[in-house]
Amino acid sequence: MAVRKLQRWELDKYWLRIAEAAIREAWEVVWGRIRWTSILISSLTVVLAAILQFRFVGWSSTIENLKIVASSICAGLFLFVVLVVLGIVRKPCELDVEAGDKHAVPTADNTRLIAENVKLRAPQLDMPNLKVNWEGVIVGPVYLSSDGVWCASASSSSSGSAYSSVRLQVSNRHVDGKRIGPTRRVSGRVEFTYKTGLPGWTAAPAAWLNEEFPTISVDPGHDKELLVAVRTGKQWNVVTNVRRGNGLPADGTAMQFRDAPWFDATMKVSVISDGEAETREYEWSDIDERIIPRIRPIRQPS
């Protein structure tokens, strides 16, 4: 881009504009509140006072007072000149900044291009893809280890006794062509309500299979299983994991068992992820002490 050399008259006009602005600002600072009428009245007062003083006191006293007045005027003029000089030095920088700001204002076309450029350059975020298999439950034995963690197979650290269980699978699935990130702060809730409308026990937060804490993360491509209910003897129970962040209780007492309804009820299961809950309701029936209760999804309103 070619740069044109300024003409002499353009330079003179530029510096004249700077000097004018500097003088105007300096005047406002030093004498901005003084009006011409005030100056005229003050001048007449000084002249009359000097004449009267010269007539009754003498020339020497009049000279001293005039020197004081002149010193005040010279001080104001000196300040005025200093401000003008500083303004002339400072103004070119301010004018350049103002011009830069004016040129920095984007036009409609520039705004559109900037938006498109930002859209093209936006980083591809790793979004989680948490899915719950609401339509099918997992049924099978589970074991409670001595350190209070549910597992699907017996081990030397487990209690040795098997619990029948009903579980739901929660997955963070891969999606072709997309980057999937981990799902944080995932927890579960199981809530029963009797057909009579009375509330039953609630597991909140519910326990997970192979997880120590009630709030977990689900990595991409991984599956987790939420314990909906477990059977101890002839009684089905909901299980609340009361283990705190410091890992206590560090044994099986972290699992709190509460009786599930032994006849018809509604079971509400919620999976919460980052504060957002997805909920489904089921019909629950444990009449005649079945090995596995009858669980049927309730059709959700569309």
C-alpha cells in the first residue's frame, strides 16, 4: 500500500489544529470559569484601587501591590503556557488513537466475515453423549466387598453372599465423526410411590456397580450400571451410597438398605449429569415374593 507524502499546507493545517485544541483545553483549565465581565470588573477594581492608594498612601505602596497583582497574572500565564506546550506534545498521540478507534469500528461486511472466521476457527469441543438404556433392565447377582463396593463377581474381599439385583445401564457412547468427551458428575436416584399415593423409600444418591462413590464420571465408550434394587432374603431393597468425599465410611456400612414396596407401586429412576436429570417411571410389582419383581416402563408423555 503506497504512502503519500503530506503537502506543506497539510502539515500546517495539522499543527494548527493541534495548537488550537491545546490552547482551548489550557484556557479551560486555567480560566475556564472566568467570564469576560469578571475580568473587566476585576481590572476596573484594580485600577481604581491603585489610583486611590497612590492618592492617599503614596507611590511606593502602590507599586508593591501592583507587583503582587502582576505576579498572580504572570503565574496564571506561565501555567497557561505550560499547559499549551504539554497539549501540543500530547495531542498528536490522542489524534492517532482516535483515528485508530474510528478505523477499528467494523462494518457490516467485516462483522459478517469476522463471525464466519470465528465459526470456522472455533475449537471442536469434546461433548459427552450419555445414554440410558431405559427399555431393558439388567438382572443378575452382585456382591458387596468388605470395603463397601458392589461388584458383579465374588472375590476374596467380598462378603461371599450373592444379592439378586436389578440394574440399569448408563453409557457414554461414541458417535461417528464427533469427538466425545467424558461425562462428569453423574449420579442416580430411585424413588418409590405406593399406588395409594403414599411415598416409599428413596435411594438418593443410589449406588453404582464397581464404583466406590455415588457420583461418578463416565469416559467415552464406557458403560456403567446403576443399582435400582437388590434382594436380601425375601425382601427387595433400594440402596443409598452414603460414602462421603473423604472415603468414609470405608466399609459396607456406606450402603444404606431401605425396603422396596412388596406390592404394586410406581418406581421413578433418575440419572443426573452436571445438574440435568433424565427420568423414567416404571410399574413395580413384587406380589407373591417373586424372585424378580415385574417391572414395566410407563409410557412417557410425548
